[in-house]
Amino acid sequence: MRRFRHALLPAALVLAACAQPAAQGNDWQLDRETSSVGFVSIKSGEIAEAHHFTNLTGSVAEDGTAELLIALDSVETGIEIRNERMREHFFQTGEYPQARLTAQIDLAALTGL
């Protein structure tokens, strides 16, 4: 999972923009309807293909601690056999079922936008 840390860390920042205050408390929860995390793969050295994950959860706490959880087995490439190969060979979801990203967000600066 180390190899994904740098590529997916910006997604934690997107979480702040896509989060909504929860009904209880002051924590913000990821809006699953309008949020997405995607990535691009290169096929044959020159063909770019966009993919995404369908199962995301996340929150931003009162202290600005943000967390994004990505169920890696929810990868969607548009081709089922490719989904299976990505799960098994690339993400190794048997060993690494989810990616967990954390960040510290300055909520005062965010609410001041």
C-alpha cells in the first residue's frame, strides 16, 4: 500500500471540499453521492484510461483531522476482467483491502473561503 500513499494523498484534501456537516455533532461526513476518487492508468505505453472507486467513506473532525477510506475492491474500470486483475495483482486486496488517507486541515481557512 505504500506505493499509493503519494498518489492518493491529495484525495484527502478533496474530502474537505466534499464533506457536509453531520446531523449529530460538528464532524463532517463524506457525501457519497457527489464525491469520487479516480486514477488514470496507461495502457501500451500511450493510451490513458480513467478509473474510479465506488465505495468511499470519510470524515473531517472538529479539530481538522480528515480521514478517507477507499475500499480497494470497489475499483471500477469499466471491464470486469480488468477489475478482477486490478484487485488481485495491482491493489492486492486480499492483503490490503482498503487505503486509509489522513490529513490535517486548517478548518478556519476553509470556512473563510
